[in-house]
Amino acid sequence: MKKLLLPLLLMYALLLAACGESEPEALAAAQPIEAGDSCHVCGMLITEHPGPKGEAFMEKQSEPLKFCSTMDLFAFLKQPENETQVSHAYVHDVAAASWATPDDEAFVLASEAIYVVGHDQRGAMGHTLASFADEADAEAFREEHGGELVTFAEIDIDLLGRLGRGELGGDIGGGMPMEMGDDMEGMQHSQ
């Protein structure tokens, strides 16, 4: 009986452990940006402006928050009150879409994209981060338009503030139309 009890207990424990494991939840897919959609941060109509756009899905929400630029997307994502509540985000792959009118079929996960900052292209709010699925495409863009490559992990409030103030080049006569302070701590957006 003792010889049978130990294997049965092991099998029972394995079955219980297997029941507790679940498949990871699939990420909600990017949604089309339609005429009339407005930016969650600034309220501008998204389709009326050039440059890559973004979408963010908050935990337990099936509909994304949409943004007129990657700059506005990251200004939202990097707010301390939002960072822990975001499930995932998407950005346009500039190499797979026109800068003037990004294609909704060209969304990639923001966390997996490579970005060019300090370039000479104008987005909805002035400077915006050019987003790419492939580093070689980002490097080709950088060679043509200037700037530097950064990863998702390297994008922080300090970098966004320096971009907004035109400190990283790419000063193209525009910027975020708000006072951002040296470290953007005072920048508040409604959710």
C-alpha cells in the first residue's frame, strides 16, 4: 500500500499543478484608426496629422486608447500612474507605411519596436518618435533623416522632455504645445 500511495500522491499533485496553469492571455489586436478618432492626450483628430500613431490597451480593457503620435503615446505610457496599468501598446512601423498616412496594417508592439529620435520629420505634435519593426529599417531612416536609435526600454520621461524641448536635434518648428518643465513631472493628462 505504501508503494502505491507515494506515486498516487505525486500524480495528484501534478494534476493539481496543471489545473492551476493557464495559457497566457492573448493580447488584444491593434484597432483601425478611423476618421473622427481623437487623441487620448491632446484631443486632436488623429487622421488629420502625419507620422506614426499609437494605441495602448489598459489592463482588463478590450478597446484601446488612441494617440495622434508616438510622442503622445509615450507621454501617456511613461506617466507613473499609467505605467503599471498598461497591458500593451502598438505603434506604426514607419518602414511598412507612408509617413503622411500610416497604414493600420503596419502596427507592431511598441515594446518590440526600435525608435529613431531627433530626426527631421514632423509628426502631429511636432517631433515624434519614428517607430520601426526592424533595426535595419530604423538605421536606414536615421541615415536619411538624422537622429539616434533607442529601444523601448530607453524611452523615459527625461528623453521625452529633451525631445519636446528640441534638445536632441530635429528641431522642426514645433513641439508639444504645453509647458513641460525640465523633467515633465508637472505634465498631467486626464485618463
